[in-house]
Amino acid sequence: MSSKQKRLLLSGCALTGSLLLGWAFLFGPLRMDARAPAAASAEQRTAKIGDREKVEKSDEQWRAELTSEQYHILRQSGTEPRGTGRFVNHHADGVYTCAGCGSALFDSRDKFESGTGWPSYIRPAAESVIGTRDDTSLFEVRTEVYCRRCDGHLGHVFEDGPEPTGLRYCINSAALDFAPRD
């Protein structure tokens, strides 16, 4: 291969990488391991998970019940643009719940200002309400956080949070609702 061909190949790779990063910045990460949509079903199926029923709905049911942004994040593992979520600067006392199924996910007392542009928490309300799995989108390995009751994508967890856990649960606002504490 000539040096001119090598330069062209390297330029093409750099351009492709730049386009992928630009896409991720504007529209959220590309999912190289995107989950297939749930099989369509006329009925909601349930199974026990802890003391609550597991929620399984058809793609049509999710689309009808969620906003387009919620659907994109919860069902397609999307990401809202940095700093745009309604809970980024939210400081009320209460519980953040799953926008897909209503499960209590995070307590406002565990929320902190991470400076990342997404609501951040040091721990879930209970370990049993969230699950984690490897996310290899954007050519890196991160730890995805999802709701165990409805399998909705919430965000990611990182090991750069404050004490006492050292964790930062970086969560999309559109994946959440809020219930004020009485």
C-alpha cells in the first residue's frame, strides 16, 4: 500500500470517528447492541419480581403510554441531550419513580450535583429495583442501569461519585417521574 493510500485510509477512519461522535453528541449514543423490541401482545403479561409484578407490554402499548422522548430513552436505550432534562436542577424532597412503571427508583436525599448535565444519585432507593448490564455502544464499555420491573433503560452508573458509595448513577430525566414526600 502506498503512503498516499495509507493517508487516505487514515483520513477516512478519522472522518468516520468524527461523524460517530457528532451523532452521539446530537442524538445520543448509537446502540451497537440494541435490544430487539418485545414481541407484540394484545395483553400485558406479568411475573413476580420482589413484591411487585413485572411489567411486560407490547411495543404498541409502550408507544401509546409514553411520550416520544420517554419511549426513545426507556425502550430504545436513548440519551437526552446534556443539561436539558427537567430534573437536572430539581431539588424538591421526594422520590424519583420510573416513568414506565412507577417503581420507586431514587430518593431525593441521595441526589447530588455532579456537573455532568444529568440528574445524579449516589444509590438507588433499593438495590432490588434496578439492574445493570454491560453497554458497549460508542466503542467503550459502560454499565447500563435499567428498571428491573419494566426493563426500561434509565442511564449509566460510574465509579466516580462521592462518598459513601463512590458511585454516580447518571440518569435521564425523561426516564423518571417525581413523587413529593408528604
